[in-house]
Amino acid sequence: MRLGSGGSEISGGSQKKLKTTSPAQQFLGNNRTRQKTPFLLKPFVTQGRCDQHWKKMPAPATTYERIVYKNPSEYHYMKVRLEFQDGGVGLNAAQFKQLLISALKELFGEVDAALPLDVLTYEEKTLSAILRICSSGLVKLWSSLTLLGSYKGKNCAFRVIQVSPFLLALSGNSRELVLN
């Protein structure tokens, strides 16, 4: 048996039309009569290729379970450090918080600058702080700190050191641990 163009069988001068359907056509059925079938396509694996046809074998059934953990924490905590290109710039806690609010205001406007943001600890020597932000505003604060580029005409950058929904997680860092 030989197949000609269009799936027709050629045998000794007479031609018969073979019915060829794709898996999508088999699932959808005839366009004129709509079949009531559940919306579930069974996957198939092709095995061995021949010039005339493909053999279709059912794939082994695999089940997947998607687990999504939604954080019930109301706040997130960030450990950040402000670095200046030239150094020698000192900020007190009030100026530091004003810089955070102005970064939010510059990127997102007045409304989003009113996010509940608290500076829990601040070290003037290292210009580092632990911030508390509501979980819904974490991405906005993080992006505004990332895009802040200058303070009073001097180039600066915020470095986000750690982020966690738990304050206790920021208390120690295994990378800074010194063993004797």
C-alpha cells in the first residue's frame, strides 16, 4: 500500500481516500455536530517514526499538586544599608526616614508614599537600618529604594541585605558569623 498526496491510498490505479484526523480534530469532533466531551486532553507519546504514519501510545498518568503558601504575616522586615559614592555623608534617623519617604513619593506619588513604614533600628555610623513595612507595600518600597540614585546631589545606592516576614530572622546572619 502506498499513500499519495492528501492521504489517498494508491493501489493498482484505483484511489481510496483514507480518513486522517489530528488529535485536536478527534477531540473537537465534527464542526457541525458538537459533542459533549469533558475538556481533558489525554497526552500521547509518539513512538517510532514511519513515513506512512505515527503510532500513538498513551502516556503514563502523572499527577501534580500545586501548593501555594500565602504568608499570613501583616508586616515584612528589611535590613538595608545606604552607601554613598564619595562617602562622608552623615544622616540622622529623621533624615533617613525622610529619604525613604521621598524615594517612595518620587516613584509612586503621594498616595503610595503614605504606606505604613517604620524605622525600627538605625545606625548612623554604618547608615544601616531595619525597616518594617506592611506586606502589601514591600515591593513598592524595595523598587523605590533600588531606583533611588542620589541624595542632595550626591550619588548613593541602597543595598537590601535581608528581607523576612519574621523580625527574629534578621537578628543573626550565618555569613557574618565568626567562629573561634
